[in-house]
Amino acid sequence: MAAQSDKMLKTYRYYLRMERKMSPNTTSSYCSDVAAFLEKSGCDPLKVGSSDVAEYLASRADEVSKRSQSRQLSSLRSFFDWLVLEGERSDNPCDAVDHPKLGRYLPEVLSVEEVTNIIEGVDTSSWQGVRNRAILEILYGCGLRVSEVCALKISNVYETEGFLRVVGKGDKERLVPMGGAAVEAYLEWKAQRPDSASPAYDDHVFINRFGKPLSRISVFNMVKDAAMHAGITKEISPHTFRHSFATHLIENGADLRVVQEMLGHESILTTEIYTHIDTATWQKAVLEHHPRG
């Protein structure tokens, strides 16, 4: 049974990447969720029932958040939809399983002052520091995902015109304006960028000390170190700069559709979360200062 499941997962992975055009990270997440379910349940994928899925999710209730459970259910639903599509099953056992009820997720957001303190606190006496400052300026100034920053190509940065071309989720391209601070930091880094370890990496904007493209983990660690150095106690990640970018744009009157386009969101419903962050901010201010708050 294990061999059969492994073969199915391998074919499913190919389907997600080649036919659904999902990113490597999303593909890996989906397959990991399915593999964990099949291993723990010990079920034949062709004989899994709704009760098997429900029991599995219930067994993990104390280990993971409701949001993670919901994501796992989405992964399983996608896998069984694929089996139905392939004619291996006539039904999807996840159809009878409800998603956990979630409250609206409001991501952590930095104030403009906190962003400034983090960026200006970076020591730029070394080329690594110059690089890190450029990364932070582009994360915040352009609202990019960490994967988009790591994959950014020199040939896709048009510093004179003030924009960059980004290849986002599903290999979808979009154009994103670069502010003056981001352009300046990028040019300073470009002037100090060391040679790549291989011609294959010559077009990558950001490289590590070995001359190879930066990994997501490296950027995560750099952001946490920069925040700690600036005295920021919030739990932040590279994505926090993206959230802050969008929130600050909307707070300053940017059109929601424009922000959607810049972030590369397929649905405007995803972008609308930032209007709720803005609302949550002023609601908190009212309650803190109102005499009967």
C-alpha cells in the first residue's frame, strides 16, 4: 500500500506543478499534508471515507491551529479531487467534512516608524549590510513575497524607469513601482555586489557569501536579526513588510484595486483584509481614548 501511495503522490505532485501551475512551495505543502494523512491513517487512498478525514483532523486539534487544520483539509480535498478527475474514485470524502470555523486573521503590521528604525538600523559597513538594507527596502517599498525577492533577476529591475518585473505565484508576472528609497538602496547594492559563484547566478539580484542565490531561510533570519537590533518585540517575518506595505498604502488612500494589482492577489477579497487592519487600528484608538471605552 505504501508503494501505491508513493506512486500516487509522485503523479499528484507532477499534476500540481505542470497542470495546475502551482509554485514549488505550494506543491510541497500540499503533498506534505497528504503524505502525513496517508501515513498516520494507514488508509488506502482509494478507500478513504469522510470519517477517516474527520478523525485525522480531530486527532491533530491539539497540535495545530484551526487555520492549519483548514489548510490540511484543503490539501486533502485537492488530492481527492485529482483522484476523481483521474477516474480512480467516484467521490471526494472531504465534501462531507466542514472546515473549522476561523476568525478573520489580522496579520502583524509595523508602523512607519518601526519600519524606518529597522531599515536605518542595518549596519552598511559591509557588502552584506548593503545587501540586507536593499532587501528590506524592496520588501517594504514593493510589497514583494520573500520567494519573489530571492528569485528577483537583475534583468527584471528597471531602475531608471522606477519599476521591477516580478514572477509571482503560478508564474504570473506583474509590474511593481519602485520608490526612490528602494531604487537608491538597490543601486548601492548593485555597485558592491560580489561576483557570482557561477554564470548561472549572474542575473540573480541577491546572492550570499558563497556567490549563490539567497534562500528564504536566510532572509527570514536576517529580518529577525534586524528587528531585534532595532528593539522591535513584535513577532515579524519578511511577510510582515508586505503586510505593512499594503496597510500603509490603504491608510493613505490608495485604491484597493491598485493594491491588489501590486500585491499580485488573484482575488480582491484577499486584499480586503488590509482594510480590516486599518479599521482595527482606529477602533483600538477609539476604545483606548474614549471615556467609556
